[in-house]
Amino acid sequence: MPEFWKIFFRSFFIQAGWNYMKFQNLGFIFALEPVLKRIHKGEELKQAYLRHIEIFNTQPYMAGFVLGNAAGMEEKKIDGQQILKIKQSLACAYASIGDRIFWARLRISVFLATILLYFLLTVLQILPPVKAALFALAVPTALYCAFSIYIRAAGIKKGYLCSGSGYCGLDFLDWNKIIKVSSRANFAILVVIIFYGLFSAIVYRTGFSKDNDLFAFEFLFVITAVLAQRHFRAQKKPLTWTLFSCFAGALVFALLKRFFA
């Protein structure tokens, strides 16, 4: 597709013309316009514009799959109603997938990874606080941006190759696996941040300073907190059971640290 780069760069503005009536329709037409102008002329071009000015809404990073598909279908001169049917079907599918991956998980992953990275860099004294903050902000954000840009570009190519299919691109990656892995990773990071913080608050308020030789106690506490959460979740107990067990565990570990200090 000769217009690939034009569509790719224009796809970053798919929400620039967002409106309450038809959502991203203007941005979609703007991104697809180079292909439409090459394929259609005169009245055909007018009909193509009218066809794609209908309501359109999806997760913006995933819009490339629909754009590539629409471009391919326009080239194949598929019936206009069929184009709209496939386009709307894919828009709904990618809206659900994209929202669950980017908005509900990866965006949170960036936030949690930033906190954890700053925590590790400062506690282990690898970087001073200011540099640690900049590094912790930059790295997760850069990885998130790189992945979203990759999905934009790869989506256009994949959509174009399988254009005309109502399932086009849904098998590009194992989306369900990404959702599960990112959910578990977010949970693990959150457990480390919250429960290690709880442990530190209880232990260090007893008057003991940080002792690297006793770091195993903190690590063991985090592992215990994770196991407690999994156990009580399997037993269908409320979250208060996990919090109480972690609080009790923190007291026990604090006593152990005092004994071995």
C-alpha cells in the first residue's frame, strides 16, 4: 500500500475531530483520505466520503487494524454496505480489546512500574533521588509509547493484508494472554509496593535502622503476603482477611528482625 506512511502519521490525529455525534468519524476519514483519493474519482469519491462519515469509535491505538482493512476493501471495490458492516464490527472488537489492554492494564502498569523502579533505585542507592525519579518516569513511559506505536503501524499492515475479513487482525497477537499477564504483573507489583511499605513502616518505627543483611526478612514477608492473598481469594474471603493476616505477619517479622538484629 503506497499510502502506508501517510495513513500511519495521520492516524495519530484520529481523535482531533472527536465529536459527540459520530465520535472519531472525521479523524478516520482524514487518515483514510490518501487511499480514497487514489482509488475513487468524482461521484465515487463523494460516496466514499459519505460512507465513512458515519459513526466510528474504537481504541485509538488499535484503529490501524480498521484503517488498513478499510483501505484494502476500498481497493477491492467491495460493496459499500459490506465495508460499513465489517468496519463497525471490527471497531467494536478493537475498542473492547484496546480498552482492556491499554487503558485498564498497561497504563496502570506504567504507573506501578514507575513507583517500583524509583523505590528500587533509591533504596538500593543506585541513583540519587532526582535522577532516580527521572529514570523511573522515562523508562516505563518510553516502553509504553514504543508498544503503542508498534501496534499502530503493525495494525495498518495486518488490516490491509486481511482486508474484507470480519475477523481481520484479531489473531495478530494473543490478546487474552497479554491481558492475563499484565493483570498478574500489576497485581504482583502492587503487592510488593503496598506490603513492603507496610512491613517497613512497622519494622522501622521500632527503632531499627536498615540492615542489608536482614533484607531476606522483607523479601520473605512479600512472598508471604502474596500467598496469603491467593489463599484467601481461593477461599472466597473478603480482602480484610488478607490485610489482617499481612498486618499480623508484619508484627511477627518485626519481632524476628528484632531478635536477629
